[in-house]
Amino acid sequence: MSSLQSLISAPLHRSSPEYDGAIDPFAARLTAFASLSGNDRAALAELVSRAAAVASHTDLVRDGEVADVAFLVLDGIACRYLQKASGARQILALLLPGDLCDSDLIHLERWDHGIATLSSCRVARVPRAMLEDLTNTHPTIELALRRARLEAEARSRGWLAALGVCSATERLARLFYEIAERLHAVGHGERHACTLRLTQLDLAECIGVTTVHVSRVLRELRQSGVIEFKGGQLRLLDRAGLAALAAS
């Protein structure tokens, strides 16, 4: 496999950790990177307790605003994005249950991108002081967050490569496969099926094409028998076939 193919496919094939349904998605996410103690889990539970419901397509923060709070997604799907003055938007990354955005907050002054929900979500707002205290007093959590950031950066590099060299069909296949894998890793779905309440516009902004193009690609994927996507539910009918298409 070439280095470029490895970069595109690596985030898709990371093994999922063992998941205990009693563990919240944030703890499940970090457990993939480090062994958490009881004190670590108690500290994470304090962050999780701050969660509140947020409606779909709501801005959590906008480009240029003061960076004084991080966002922990516990349910639903949110995103990082950049938007032109014309209103055109490019989604830079999806934030799924268990993702903390941005654990590097203590080094920022202002956000250089926006964060918004794509579906209805449960989100905990984590103040800068609380995040700094968490990483200073719980080194294992700090290590797990650092490793989670490295994984996210690798995924971002893969997406950058995909936008440059992959077809829209390959990009959408990659998106579906990645979402199913990431949700399964924190107990929010199966490897072959998950809830996915994204619109065709959301998908278009993820893979950098028009909604008309997304409609054509969805039809192609359905007709090829690799997925079924309707009513906010995604089923991977041919998971191996979808994975091969995503990494092609």
C-alpha cells in the first residue's frame, strides 16, 4: 500500500476498544488510549454532569469568539466548520459522542473556526479553568487526551488527502464507514448500523460537493448494495465492500 493510501485508510481501520455499556462515551473514548483509574473516571463524570440538550444546527461558538470554554459532545453529531461571507460552508471535522473540542483550549485566545451541532445533541460546556485543572491533576487523562488529539489529526490529514485525490463516491463511503466505526467504539451503534441524522446538505458540506451530487452518490451507493440510508438510519449492508471503496 502506498503512503498516500495508508494516510487515507489508517483512521478507518483502527481497532475499537472493549466497551462497557455503563461507561459514558467520554470515558469510553479515553479508555482506548489509556487505563483510567477510579479517580480519573470520577473527574470525567463531573464534566459529563454539565451536559445540556442543544437543538440541531445550532452554533456553539463562532469564528473569532473568545476561546474560554471547550465543548464535550455526549450524544448526537456536531462539527468544526469554516464559512465564507457568501454563506458557503466547509465542514472540517465531525464531533461524535465522546469527543472533546478543544482540549488545547488553554493555549488559544480566540476560535479560528466555528463549532455547530448537526443533529440534536447533548453537550457539556467545560470552562478553561476546569479543563486546565483536569489536565494538571490527572496526568493519565492528559495523556489520553493528547493521544486522542493525535488520532484526530491523523484523521484530518486523511480527509485532506481524500478531498484532493478521491472521488465523491469514495469520500462519502469513507464518511459513512468512519462514522459507524467511531460510534461503535463508544457504544453508540453497531459496526453495521447506526443512527445518523444528517441532511444531504450536511453530507455535501462534509465531502465538498453540491447536494445534487450527494443525491447521485447516495443513489449509486444504494444501487451497489453497500449501504441503506433512510429515516436517519444508516445500515452497512456490505461493510467490507464499503471499507474497500473508502480506502480505494
